[in-house]
Amino acid sequence: MTVKNIWRGQKVILRAIESQDWEAFHVNDEDSEAARLSDIIYPPRSTDAAQKWAEEQALKEKEGHDWMLAIESLETEQVAGTIVTYNSDQTNGSFYYGLAIFRPYWRRGYAKEAIHLLMNYFFNELRYQKVNAHVYSFNKASIRLHEHLGFQLEGRLRQMIYSQGSFHDELIFGCTAQEFYEQLGQSK
């Protein structure tokens, strides 16, 4: 009997963070360029602190629809990044997400598939109707990805991000469930 897992794609599976994932996150923490593209550069973290963080994430109960999930590569069976949902508004059916792919997995289709899996779940299972993503204006790869996925540029927050000695804009992209399914050639 084949079991269908809606969190599993062709390249990745979205899953809870496990305590043994600490090392992959710790190694990624040392990649300043990757940190800059998805968030900010934090001070160095000890291995003990990385282990404690992963243990806390592994034991954390899911509350509402704001989660942090590991993106695991089906090829390597290793953590390839994270996808986080936040500001999930069940009343109005909208949510935000953020994504970080670890450098060894860049430009392999992992981000696209992880986003598709997440959006499919939120739109099909939880009845959300809109997703938003904030992208830094200097993150050209993420801008191209969101445009390719059918997201619309809905806004620009000017000079919101300070990085590498200057201020940058934060772009707001949005996609409705209808636009998502049209992009996939499906009707909803």
C-alpha cells in the first residue's frame, strides 16, 4: 500500500525540526551571505546553544498556523533549509511565509517545491485564500522566484533593511489561491 504524504514532493519533504538537525543549522549559521539574504547576520552561536535551540524546536507544540518546518532533501536525506509561516489570519484567510535554503541546495528547485507544498496545504486544507512574502530588494534570486511562481509585487517599503553599509527596500509579494492554481494550470 502506497501512502500519500501531502508534505512530500519530488525533491523535498516538509517536516518538523528534529533535535539531531542542530548541526545543519549551526553550519548554515556561519554563512553570512545566506543569512543576509533571508534575515540578518546574527552574532556567532555556540554548539551548545545550537543544540539547545534544535531541541526546543523539536519539542515545541504547534500553535495556530504559525510554524517553522525543516525542508529535507529527498536526495541527501539532510536538512536543506526552513520554511516559516507567520501572521496567519484565519478570519481573513491570509498568511505570510519566509524561506531559507542552505547554500549547498541553492538553485535546485527546492525553494519552489517547498513553497508549492506549503501553499497547497494552506489553500486546500486550511481554506486560506492569500499568501504574502517579504523579499529584500537586493535578493534578486528570490524576486525572480516569486515572479516565476505567479506572485504579484504589491508594495515596496522604502529603506527598511540596513545591510552592507546602506539601506534597501523591502518588497511585498502576494498570491491568491486562484492565482496559484491558475499558475499550475488548475482551476479552484
